[in-house]
Amino acid sequence: MSRRLLGLLLVLPALAVIVLLFILPLVMSAVGAFQVEGAFGWGNFAKTFDLYTKDIVFSVVIITLSTVLIGIASIAIGGYLTLGEHPVAVAILRFLYRWPMFIPFIVVGQILRTFLAKNGMMNNTFISLGLLTPLDAQSFLDWRGIVIAFVWKQTPFVALLVAGAMASVNRDTIEAARNLGASRLRVLIEILVPQVAMTLTVGLILSFVTMMSVLSVPLMINAQSPTMLTADIAFRVNSYGDYGVANALGLVSLVLASSVAWIYLRASLKERA
């Protein structure tokens, strides 16, 4: 009995933090989403879908596209770290690819805001190299900038997981395939990727949920409509003090993130069964 009580006391602080900072705000947000002028109803959700349907679709498309590109880039990085035959290139890639993980999203937004602008560093570099004329320069501070920011920031996280999983794969299967004439690309696609698919899925789901919650990037890069749901939530609170619609938008985001997590849990349970 004393051991059980001691164990409960040890987990009580962490449990209290989860309840106070996550569960309680979630419950209050869910209740507030259905409150309309002191009564319960669907008015906030009706206003949400009436005003922000395009933004919901825009958010889903942007995050889905970013997730796909993150997966492709992570597989490419992990595959080269595992199968690369140039030690210097592998060492340089291993050193460089992780750095974006340590940069906050707000700094990423500011960096890319100056880099992707019409007169930003990217266009000025292309113009100085003669690859672009000043008249042809265009701004990437739109949906493309958001995708670039998400992919650049989240790829190192997923690549770190994927590269670690690929490094733990039995090298005998790789060497056998290479001895039979398989190219490195074929080994990557047909041998490595299937064996690290679950790790890749976990990393992509975590990235999907993270990107759903980012506010700084859409505010700093894409100041036009349509925009991300996080920007809409901030707008409803700061401009109108409308917490009902903001809570409804938050629940819509939660449903979108939970649907991805549900797909992963279903696949994981099916695999274990």
C-alpha cells in the first residue's frame, strides 16, 4: 500500500500539470464553443463554417502538402546517411540537416519573410548571378512561403527519427540486395522504407499536429486571405473578443489533428493484431 501511495505521489505533480494546462482548458474550450449568448447551441459553428470554410480547406491542403514534402525529404536524407558512399558528404549532411530543429517558428517566419520577399535575399542572389531579371522577381510571401517554412523547420525532426531507424536495419539485407545488383534508390524504396514506415508515420503525425498549432508563420508570411486557422483564431480573439467562434475553430483544428492520430492508431492496432 505504501509503495502504491508513493508511486501516486511521484506522478501527482505531472498529472496535475496535464490536468490544469491541457485537460481543463480543453474542456472549457469545448464548452465555450457551444455557448451562444448564455445558451447552448450550434451558432458558433454555423458562423465558423460560414466565414472560414475556405481557411479550413486552405489549412488542410497546406499542411497535407507540407507533410508529404517533409516525408519525401526525410526519406532522402535518411537514405543518403545510410547508403551514402562519400564519407565527407555524409558527415557534412549529418552536421547541417539538424540545425533548423533548434530555431523557433517565430524566428523561421522572420528569416523567410526577408529571404522570400520580392526584394529579398533569394531574388537578389538570382539577379546578381544573372539567373533572374528585376522585372521577373516575385514574392513568395504566400502559401508557398508557408510550405517552405514548414518543410524547412520540420524535416530535420522527422529525418532524425527516420535516419535512426534506418541505421538500425540489418545491414545484411542491404548488402545482399546490393550484391544482387539493386541500385541504392531501389534499396531505399523497397527495403529501407517499408522497415521504417511506422517510425516515419509517427514523425509525420507529430509534424502534422505541430504545424496545425503554429501561429507565427502564417501571420508573418501570409498576410492575405485565405490563411491558416491559427491566424483566424487570433483574429477573432484580438479584433472582436469572440471567444465562442475562436473555440469553435479550435475544436475544428482538434478534429483535424485527431483524425490523423486516429488513422495512425488504427494502423498500429491492425499491425499488432
